[in-house]
Amino acid sequence: MKNTSYTTLQKKYAGKLVALLEKQERVVAFGDTVKELEEQLRKKNINPKNCVFLGPIEQYKQISVY
């Protein structure tokens, strides 16, 4: 099983919310809102309880200080 790195997420999904399958560690849905994620997961018959949600994903090479 291959891990999805945060850098990969930054390059592909900057500014988006993403849902990753917890066990397979791959992106199964992405979008601008939670509603979009829910619709994509429902269409794919994926239970949201089996997902990890991240986002919004920061731009690649962006520095954030909290």
C-alpha cells in the first residue's frame, strides 16, 4: 500500500477539501465544499465513516504560521 504524501496533495488539490480512504490512503473525492464531497462519496457508494477528510489543502511551497 502506497502512502499519499501531503506534497502530492498540495500539487494536485491546492485550495480543495479532500477525502481519503482510511485503509487505502488514496483520494476518493475532492471539491470546494463538504457538500460536494458528500455527493461524490454517495455516488461512489463510499461510507464517509471510512474516510479521512483534509483541507483546505495549502498551496505547494506555501508557508503558514499559526
